[in-house]
Amino acid sequence: MNQQANGGKGVSRGAALKVTEESLAEAARVIREGGLVVIPTDTVYGVACDPRNTDAIDRIYRLKRRPRYKALQVLLASVDQLDELGLDLPSPLNRLSAAFLPGAFSPIAVARPDCTLKTLADTADGRPGTQGIRIPNSALALRILKATGPVAASSANRSGEESAQSVEEAIAAFGDEVNLYLDGGPTPGHVSSTVVRADPYGRDGIEILREGVIAQNVIRKALHLNGGGLGA
């Protein structure tokens, strides 16, 4: 593995570090300076970067050989971070998020004019851009995200190959093309999240784009809980 120093901080490019306060500070620095970090999530390992940095986002697409039409998710530690990103969760997604986050629920947020994210999905009809978000149901992943801030992320694998469930598998895929790996031990593997967007013309005001581990009937039941008064 390449032993080139990463920013003069004494950490080799491509190094794998256990999650400590020191390695979290280093991960935050790498993200801030436009680098790539592999992190454990509640499903698989993901390769992450600053969602406002076009060059870093381009690196993820090149590294994974991922088609550009496949958008990157933004991982958050809390829905409170949406505001700083210039994103809103329209009703009734805000109510569903109160019920299912953190967890395998991926609502589609809508960008405000002040949104600076470079990961937004384009809309052809002039409507605001959109962004799929996730808040992992993992104390370790949330600890990492609190240190780094929101990140753009995709699974740590070349497109079409198996997603990494350990830091060793991620290193085997990417080597020193990634600046830093955070080793959180083995992850559970793929658990598909349920992807939902607001649709004022749809049933219950939503459209379920992908039914994952949270079943459609569970989503719709939550919307009608207490007469539709779930959450804020």
C-alpha cells in the first residue's frame, strides 16, 4: 500500500484506522479537503466525500465506475442537518421521517434555492432538484457522521461487484485510491431501504419508488396513525 503521507499528518494514504477520536478528526479533515473516506454503515461499507465538492464526487464515480445517472445518497447524523444543506422534507415525508429514522427509510428531500449540494438529481421540468437522504441505524455510523458532517456516499465496491461488508473487502476493491478507511468491524450486509417521495397526486400524498425492508403497508399505516397526526 502506498505510504505517501496524507496531508503531512502522519497517516499514510489508504491507511485503515479503528474508529477513535483521532481517526474521526482525520476523517473529517480528509472529507473537508476533498478526499475520500470509506466508512461502515448500518448495511455495508460506503465510500464517502463532501457532498458540496464536485471534484470529490467525480472521484467516487470514477473509482466505482458508476454510471452518472445513478445519484449518490447523502448520509446524515440527524434530520436537523437538512436545514444547513438547504433541503426540506415536504409533508408527509416529515411525518414518516419522525417514525422511521434512523433506519431503512430513504425520503427524497427537495432543494431550496440556497442549496449548495452538488449531488442533486436534475429535474427536466424546472422543478427544484431533489436529494435522497439516509440516517443509518447504527450508533457507530452516527458517531462518524457527527464528526464528518453530512457526506455523499455509495457502497464501497466497483459497480456490479459485491458491496464490501468489511474494511478488508473495501481495501481489496479500492486500495490506496481512497485516502482513509475507518474500520468498524463487519457490517450486516445489504438491507434495502424503502425510498419514498412526496406526490400530491399520489395515494396518501406519496409515491413509493422502492419497497425495501419497511413494507408499503407499514408506511401507509404510519401516515394514518392518530388520524394522520404523526410527528410534526
